[in-house]
Amino acid sequence: MTESGFKDHFSRQVADYAKFRPRYPQELFRYLATVAPGNALAWDCATGNGQAAVELADQFKRVIATDASGKQVANAEAHARVEYRVAPAEESGIEPNTVDLITVAQALHWFDPERFYSEARRVLLPRGVVAAWAYKLAKVTSPIDAVVNHYYSDVVGAYWPAERVLVEKFEELAFPFPEIATPPFEMVAEWNVEHLIGYLRTWSATQRFMAAERRDPLEGVGEELRSAWGSEPRRVVWPLTVRVGCLL
């Protein structure tokens, strides 16, 4: 944890994070643009490598993308309409009553919720929209999923930060805005097995395991995955849990 209280579980693997993390579907951002009151300004909060921010830039005239990690911001994907800033979710520095849409991609569980929601109310325009989403484990095939589930729960399970449990019950998290029912969304990728292993290495639990145990938890699991996977690319799917609310 930094002096500001920000728990940084991702800066050490920032390059791999950008390389191996799946991309959010364009349909999600097109949908969010239809429920926002305008398209002048979106705020992508906890932007990480900027993948949501650059997708928003196709729908909004201007995007402010913030992250508490300076390393993440320094390595984020550049775009002419995206302005990156180093700032915590709870103190964005954005002018009040200016934002049409706030997005939080796979990060709401890290926030101080009361302070973040207060900040959201401060910066949103009337009828502005807050959208937060999360994804759990990927789906490939039953044998592959079994290996990944074992790795998630039994190999690195003890090394997940406490906040990870909030992803598992994302649909139950406090969300103090009148909610809008959304269509279903999912991330889809065509990966080979080495890409999946690289993705598992970006997990915060993997990194914490390596720091504590001084060994790679994926050594044995990688061989199991290669055996179950085969040589061909496979379709990898992550269903998204999306929460969308409107400021009245």
C-alpha cells in the first residue's frame, strides 16, 4: 500500500498486463454512449493500460483517464482524445458537473466506495451515468477450465488480495444509483495456450505468490494446460457482469 492508501498490485507487471489482458467488447462502449446524456466527456476511472479509455474515445469527444499508478499511466495506450492523469478514484481533480459517463473496468472492488460514489456525484452532469463491470474466470473447455479453477483456488488462492472476493459477488456490491437493465456482454479472444499462461501470470495472486515463495506457481500448471489445450488456437470467453446507474 502507498502512503495515499492505494494498493498497487499491478505496476510490477505493467507490460505483461497490457500484452496479455483481454479486450472489452466494442458493443459495450457503443451501448454506454446511448444511455449517457451526451458525448462531450467520459471519465475512465482506474484506467490501467487504457484499453477502456481508447474505446470510449471512439464514442466521446473527450476522455479523461485516471489511475493511481503512475507506471500504468506512463505505459497506457495513447490516443488523441484521451487525457491521462495520475489520480485516485476518490479524488479525480475533474471539474464538477462536467462528466456524461464514468466507467470503471474490473476495478470497483479496489475503491473506498463511499468516497468514490461521492466523487462520482460531484463530477457527473444531471442524468449522468456510472458504469462498472467485472469478469471472473474464463471459459474455454471443461478440461482446461478445471485446470484454471484449480490454479485459481488451490495453487494461488491464498495469495489473492482480500478485495478479490468482491469480484465474485460483483452483482451484490453497493451501487447507490437507480440501475438500468443492460444487454448481456462478454469478452471473447482467440488465444493459444502460451497467451493464456501469460494472462495467468498477470494475476495479482500469481505475483504475490512469486514474491513470497520465490518460485513460479505456473511451472507445473503450465504443463497441465498445454496437455489439455493442444496446439490449436481456442476461443476464450469471459462473461461480463455490468452495473449501470443514472444520477437523478
